Amino acid sequence: EVQLLESGGGLVQPGGSLRLSCAASGFTFSSFAMSWVRQAPGKGLEWVSGIRGNDGSTYYADSVKGRFTISRSNSMNTLYLQMNSLRAEDTAVYYCAKDRVSSTSWIGYFDYWGQGTQVTVSS
Amino acid sequence: DIQMTQSPSTLSASVGDRVTITCRASQSISSWLAWYQQKPGKAPNLLIYKASSLESGVPSRFSGSGSGTEFTLTISSLQPDDFATYYCQQYRSFTWTFGQGTKVEIK
């Protein structure tokens, strides 16, 4: 059974940092691209960042580029999101999501999602 | 970035109704479109990919159609479990983008 379990969310002041983790199980983690998708309170879904499984190539939404860093440990089956210079508008539930198809490239749609972790940026 | 626009934003319907949600892309995305269902406090659930392919385990009352810039999600006979918010998502090119969502409410 595929499971994705996020952790690391919390309350942080503007300008602060947080590191999110997503522990994956039930599939060959290294074979799939993974993404972070966020949802601000009462709002829709926003793709934040993605990372390929084989070579670790990364991509970011313009809204987080230069502030957030996605990474992964295929040996530990874990996805990370390092978030620096946090702003109030980064307040959201952050989901990790698995690409639907195993590939050396990007697929871009998601068949499994974690339960989400809340990030609140406020003074 | 490719912008995705859904209509309507809210839809009121009754059990048994046929429901159609539209999603328009700001430029052609071929058939690189997915649909998700999300219930309050839960993660999204994949319904449709490649515009019209039904994800395994999803009831056959859900169907998708379209290509290029205009797409539809149809629920042939609305069931109580279907009251939720639905999102389209393009994966033609980065930055992958979602529509703003369509909330299906009980009439």
C-alpha cells in the first residue's frame, strides 16, 4: 500500500525557515518524480516544486524560486522541502504527491497524496 | 505559465442529476489534463488523466472529454458521495497549474 506521510509543519515568523519531510513507502521511491503542492486556507491548489527520481532534476514555481529547495533521499525514501525567507502568503497546507507513472522524465499528475502538513507564517 | 479557468465556480445539483464542469486552458495543452476530487480536510483524489482516461477504482459515472483548450468533466448521475470540489490540472508544461476549483453543492 502506497503511503506518504508529511511532517515538519508549524508556526514560523516571517523571514523564518522550515524543513518539511515526506516519508514514502509501498512503492519504488527512486523510480518516481515527486512534487510538493500547497493549498492556502479556503483557496485552490498550487504546485510548488518537483524533483525527478533518477537524476534529482528540480523545478520550482516562480512564487517560491530562490527561497525553497526540494530534495530527496532515495536511500531513505524521503522527500524534503527546505523553505527559507517565509512570507505570510506561504501559509498553507503542504502536500507531497507522487507522479502517476514511473519514468525517467516528468509525468506531472499525481495518483497518491499525503495527508498534508500545515505551515503558518505569522508574527 | 498556462492559466486554467474552470466554470462554474459553484454548482448546485441534486442526487441523480447529470453534472458538467468546464475547464479552459489559456493555450493548447493537447490532452495533458487531469481532474481531481477533493473533500474538506482531505487530499485530492485523481479521477481522470490524459483528459479522458479513468483512473483505476474511480466509478464509471465520471468521464472526461476535450482536447486543446477546452475540457469537460461529467458526472452522469450525481451520488451523495460526489458532493465535493473538483479541480482540473494541466501537465503540458511547467509550471503545472490547477484550475480554481468547482464546488458541487447539494441543491
